[in-house]
Amino acid sequence: MTIKLLIVAALAIGAFASADPNYKPPRPAYGAPPRYEYVEIPHCAKNTTKSWCLEDSEYPQHEVQQALDEHYQAVLAFYKDKLASTENSVDGLDKLNDEVYLCPSSTGYIRPLRAINVDGKWRTIINNVESYGIKYTQTARVEECDVVVGTPCPLVEPCYNSKCIQKNMFHRFLVYNPYDYTFPFAVEKFKLPGSCGCVVGAFHF
């Protein structure tokens, strides 16, 4: 008899709940899933204005090597190290010093350990890490203006409106993502200084 009364009471409560348009069945409370983000500014970038780090005391060398060992075949499938090289394409120039640039600049070849991608996020770049006898390196050529961008080109006559501008180039780097447990690697795009150019406007008296 008691069981029948309990069943009738439960059915009555259910009927009342279904009749109430504002009734919402209770739901178990679950915490929000954890969200992992990269550190906004790594320690190596705190004392520089550049968008990359060539030295990093906190670089996860061991973690990167361990991940490379675990995903050896998959990483090799799309990893390529393009050795940066530049050739003199101007006829009549025997030495690099013979070239004349309208805006002075400094050129170098870098292997960044961290850099800011095109989305403005700092990423860990795979560089100088060895796995199964393969040393993973990624090199980029950079050229930065030695003068303040926007100032007149030093070798252009003052009768012309001119200014030095910093031009950029896009590079693709293999990066390490410690929060992707399935495959902690990706290829992302980065913008680095590529050349220092001179823009010349109209002649004026």
C-alpha cells in the first residue's frame, strides 16, 4: 500500500511540473572545463622590444624533445628546414659591400625560440632540439632599418619627398603547443622584418 501511495505521489508531482510552463528540471552542477592559454609575455621578452627571443632560460627543451620522440613520424611528415640564403642578383657587383641602399639597415639570420605569430600570440618555436639523430632547426633572414622609420632617405636629394619604411615578410614555423594532448605541434605564420625600403614622392622646389 505504501509503495502505491509513493508512486501516485510521484506521478502527481510530475503532472504538476509538466503543467507548469516555467518548470525547469534540476541539472547537476558541473564546473566549467579548464581553459589553457599561453603566457601573454614570456620572461625572455620582458627586456626587449623585438617580437622574438633568441635566448630563453625557460625554454621547454626536455618537454619538446619528449614530444618529438613520441610523434617522430608525424612531425617528419610536414617538417622542413629551409636554409635561408641570399644571392646577389645585381649585375656588376662583386662584393656585398659594393651594394648601395637608400636606407641603411642591418641583416641577420636568426633561429628564434619564441616569437609572436600573426594573431599577436607568443608561441614556442621548435629550434635547436634533437630527436632520434635529427636536429630540428628553423632559420629566418631578417633585415631591420638602422634609421627611424619615417625619416627622409639619407641618399635621396631633399628636393624629393622621401621616407624610410620597414617592410615585413611572413614565415611559417613549426611550433610546440603543450596543451594539445593529441598532437602538440602545429605550423603557424609569423611576421618578421624583411627589408628596409625607401619611398620617394613627387619632386618639389
